[in-house]
Amino acid sequence: MTTEVTEIEKGKEFGDPKLYNNVHKIDLQEYYSSGHRTCQGCESALVMRDFIKASGPRTVVTGATGCMYVANTSYMTTPWVVPWMHTQLGGGGASAIGMAAGLRALMRKGKIAKEKINVINFSGDLGGGDMGLGGISNALQTDYDLLVIMYDNESAANTDIQATNLTPYGAQTTFTPTGSKERIMQKRWKKNVAPMLAIGHPNCKYVATACATFPPMDYMNKVKKALSIGGPTFIHTLDPCPKGWDYHPRYSGDLGQLAINTGIWPVYEIVRGEVRYTYDMTSKKRTPVREYLEKQGRFSHFKDEDYQFFQETVDEMWEEWEIPGIAPVKGTLKVRK
Ligand SMILES: Cc1ncc(C[n+]2csc(CCOP(=O)(O)OP(=O)(O)O)c2C)c(N)n1
Ligand code: SF4
Ligand SMILES: [Mg+2]
């Protein structure tokens, strides 16, 4: 069954996540503060800053290797105001399980007060979507309250922009440079991680996709819902990256919005097996993908036929997939309540 969520009050079904209905209600206190060295216009940094605002100070964070580890922990500095731990590149899922299990044991033994402490892991598209996928799968089959946020800048950005399985078709990276004989070196379509995890993990009641800047407050409210529903949960964000995507940092917000309006990045939630578009591109006119692609240097080698192929594939996602824009499978998703 698919529906569109338009009322913020629908959050009530998640317990009481105290969703934002107005930007003025967002906490002014920073828990991901100054002291990091991410690039100007880095949307992954915004993903960090916003999730920790939404979850609040009673949170422990584990972060897999990548830009959001390296740029955030230069020697003797860190932007994290909450307890934070680095974990190995593919170790996001295991670190979240270990943290949640440790907190549960300490509370059971009376060593720390019983209270709700949020456990959040962030992993990149290589660390989470490729290398650490098995560990995240394992985390989503547990009964621990934990949230994995996969921040996706569509490359292994920290090691100088190598292609991952989440790099879009045709993009130039240091692994897939365009050549004089072969123009397109990256020929895979982007791996579709969120539906894969939602369909395969009956213990996971909440899976969502998001973008930090658009629609406004949507990402932060998804973090709140994920933390309130209980059990393991997963959010996949698309993060424009000025360095890897090759554009002026001032356009990060515009590119996020264009990714959604072109239909390239569908934003939705899968709540206890029910799919809900949070920005329903099935009923809106999609912007031509060319407007998004031609603003980024990584697609500067594209010719008309490449734009056309990209457009046709996005059209197929929305017009021919069984769950438009989300999954090419037949039937409805069902999970155990
Ligand atoms: C097992 C292992 N292999 C390779 C590396 C080198 N390495 C460090 S960060 C990184 C890229 C991570 O990419 P991603 O998870 O997408 O995060 P991003 O850097 O894009 O933020 C790589 C390959 C490593 N740290 N550990
Ligand atoms: S390379 Fe990209 S993800 Fe890494 S800090 Fe710079 S903008 Fe952010
Ligand atoms: Mg990455």
C-alpha cells in the first residue's frame, strides 16, 4: 500500500517524537559544532549537524571512517559535543549493536540510570552501502534501539573521489575518468539500498530516504520518527558534495532540491511495511534530469545521448516500476508488527 504523508501530526503513531512543524522550534543549541574541516558547502556535515539536533544530547554516536570521520577529528579537535566513537570503515552496524548492547547491560546491572539513550551510527556510501552492508543488515535484525544513517555523497570522497556502487551512471571519478576512446566509464546504475534493507529485514520498522535541505525539516523529523518507533532503523541521505561533484559550494541546496524534483532521488518512508512518499513525485511534473546533471563537472563529458539515456532510465523508475521510483518488485511490502 502506498500513501503520501502530508500532515506532520502523523508522527503521533511513532510514540511522541515531538516533530518540528516550524523552523523556529528547532533547537538553537549545537551538538555538532565548530572545529571540523569539511569543505565549504558540504551537505554531509549538515546531515551530522541536523541529526544530532533532532536527537538531542542524550545520544551516543559511532562514525565509520570517511570524510565525516577524518575531517571531523583533526588532532586534538572535534565538533562533537556528545559522546562519539570512531569505528572501522565497514564497522558501522557492529559498532551500533555493541554500543546498544553495552548500554542495555549497564542499565540492567544498575551501573547507569535507566533512561532512553539514542544510539546512532553514521556510515558513508562506501562504508555503509558497500563494505559495511552485511554489518548493517545484522544490526537491522536485532531488537536493539539503534539508528543507522547512511550519508551518501556518491563516492569514496575522503580518499579523493573513487567510484562506489552508489556513484551515479556516467559520473567521472578518479576510478572512472572519462577517456578519449571511452566517454562513459561508470556504467552501473546506482545501488538501491533503502528498499533492499526494508524488504529484507522484518525487525526493522522504519526505513527512509532524505536530503538534509529539502523538503524543509523533513530529514530532522525522519530522525525523530526513527528514534521513536523503537528497534533498529535506517535512513539514507543524498548529500551534494562540492568537491566530488565539482560545482560551486553555494549550489549544494539547489542540487539537493533538483535531485528530488527530477525524480533522481525519491524521498519516502517505509513504515512497518507501508510505503509513503514524503514528497510525491508520482503526481508532480518532473524537471528534466539534464538541469541537474549539467550543473556538475562530473557529468561535463555527457553528450545528448547520455542525457537521454539517463532521462529514460529515471522515467522507467517512475513509470514502470511496481512501486514508482522505489522498487521494481511486484506486490506490497509486508513486515511483522
Ligand atoms: C578497510 C579499509 N579500506 C580502505 C580504507 C581507506 N579509506 C578510508 S576512508 C575511505 C572512503 C570512504 O568512503 P565513504 O564511506 O563513501 O565515505 P566518504 O569518504 O565519502 O565520506 C577509504 C577507502 C580504510 N580506512 N579501511
Ligand atoms: S569531499 Fe565532499 S563529503 Fe568530503 S568534506 Fe568535502 S564536500 Fe564534504
Ligand atoms: Mg562517500
